[in-house]
Amino acid sequence: MAEVNTGKTIIVHPFLKYYGGAEAMLSVLAHSVFPESDIFTFAYDKAVLDQLGIVESRVKSPFRDTMWSKYYREMSLFYPSLIESELWEGYDNIISLSYAYVHGLISQPDQFHTSFILTPMRLLWLGEEDRFWANKYPVMRHFYQKVLSQQRLWDAAAANRPDQLVAISEEVQSRIKSFWGRDSQVIYPPVDVEFFRPKEQVKKKDYFITHARLVRHKRIDLMIQACIALKKKLIIIGEGPLFPELQELAGKSEYITFSGFLTDPDKRFLIQQAKGYLFASNEDFGISPVEAISAGTPVLAYRKGGALETVQAGVSGMFFDNQTIESITEGIVRFEKAIDAGKFSSKMSETTEKFSSKHFIASVQKLFTSTSKGL
């Protein structure tokens, strides 16, 4: 693949503290499309840079991997001012990957700013204030509700600054239009679909599987309770702050297994052999269902968000309607019957090609080729 030549480029990402879908997208941009670009982030962990294969000298950051970066969540009050105060001298092309703050950077008239929006900030726009750290402390709650209200106004104004917006899904495109009043185009994020595709026929085993960072909105708790009630085996891949709480919820149930972190080959092996993949969150896009479908494993998903764009009912999976134990339980019963009856396509992995890394790179190259011609 040819690289994009648009002058000197910097890629701006909010935080490199964990490795997930946003960081995978950064990795593809930084290595395959803009390999000479610099990278800006408020704070990072060296271990995450190592996972990304990015040398530390390439990264510009006010907090770097220091003591201050450990408290990056608590410093949210300052990020609007910090991103506005950054100077981007010497760069022709600025690319931000934003789920918070960085789309609000201030560029110069001779610079072109493209912002890939992973979502308008969930904390500000999607009613998730209860996930904010300050909500735990009554003395802080009222003060930070005012802060969030002010940041919502700032965020809406800042969304007008990029020269063009790219949404990672139609779901995010709809949010951009609703919350910010701006148009955008969709480029799906890169998924290594070829890696997950079986090279030969896989014998399925009698368990369900899910893979996620163990945080509240993934609703792993509901899947655990549903599988225990139905006496169905569930393997949970991933780590996160809710691990102790979820482990306590599962108790000593023989039906729930926590694998913790797995290497990609080990993850692929378990997903390929699972009879079904469970997905209970309302995601901006949702890479893990695409990985599962690529592996030839059908998905039972919550009927909302990005899953509506990646899961094809009757081909690669089916849906349940509510984030409740009852709805998931009923969905699993229907799902298992459909699996046993062979209702899902043996060629489901072919439906994920439009989410491949190859397709993403080609789409970004086309975007910037047309942009550079218009300048």
C-alpha cells in the first residue's frame, strides 16, 4: 500500500493508557498510512507504546509517562484549556482521533485538521455521568455537574473547529449530527479480520464467549447472571477495574470462567471454538463482534449502537432488545436453538471484509488524496 504524502503530519490522541479499538486505529494510521508522523497525547503508559510498536521519541505529551499521568482522569477539568493552548507549528496536516477533547484543538488557516470521531464524549452526551469519578464523592458531585454542563457547551463549539469529520460508524454519524449539528462521512475502523478467519474447519465446543475490558457499560454482569440461570458455560476474556466485583458475582459457579488477558492467538483459538459470542453493550462500533464473526462464531447482541451495522440477523447472529437479565436469558435460549438448527451462514466470515484493515487503509488514502487535491 502506498503511503499518503500530505506534508508534515501529527496524529492527536487523547490518552494512551490502555490498548483498545481506538489505539488499534492509531497503530494502523501511524504505521501504514502516516509512518513519518509525530504523535500527541495528554498522557501515556510506556507499556501501551510498546504494544503499539511506537518509539517514545515520536510522542509529544505534557504529562508523558510520569506521576501526573496516573491521575489523568482527575484532571479532566483542565483538558479543554490544555488542548487549546497547544501550538501545532510546522505541521501541514493534523489528524485527531477523538472520543474526548482533542477535536477541539485550534489549528492555523494553512493547516488542515481531520478529526476521526470515535464518539462525541459519552460522559457529556450519552447520560453516563454516573461513570464519572467525582460522582463517588457527594461533596464533589454538585460541583462537577456544573463542570460537565460547561464542558458540554465547550464541546459543541469545539466540534466546529475541524475542517472535516469522519465517523467510525453510522451510529456515531447520527450522534455527530444530533449533538453537534455537523455532517460527517463514515469510515469503519480497522479490524484484523484475516487473522481471525479459520484456515480449516473448526469443531465447535459447548460454551459461549465474550471479550471486553471489564467496565460497567459492557454489562458483563448481566451475561454472567443469565448464563448461571440457564446453566450455560461462559468464558470471559479481558481485564479491567470490575474484575473483583464480577468475580464475586459469579461466585464459585462452574459455568463462569475468567481467562484474564490472553495473547491474540489464544483469544482467536477460544473464539473460533465457541458456539456463540455474547455482546451486551451499546457500543460506538464494537470491534469484538466483528472479530467473532470473522472467526465463524455467530453473535447474540444488544439491539442498539454499532452492532446493528456489524451483525446481520439470520446470517451472522441475532439480537435481544433490553439490557436486562430476562431479555438476555430469553435471547440465549433463542440463540442456542438457532445455532443447533444450523440457522447461521457457514460463510459469515465473508461479511466482515468491509471492516478489514485493508479496507480502512484504502478508504483513508482515498480521503486524503481527495483532500489534498482540494487544497
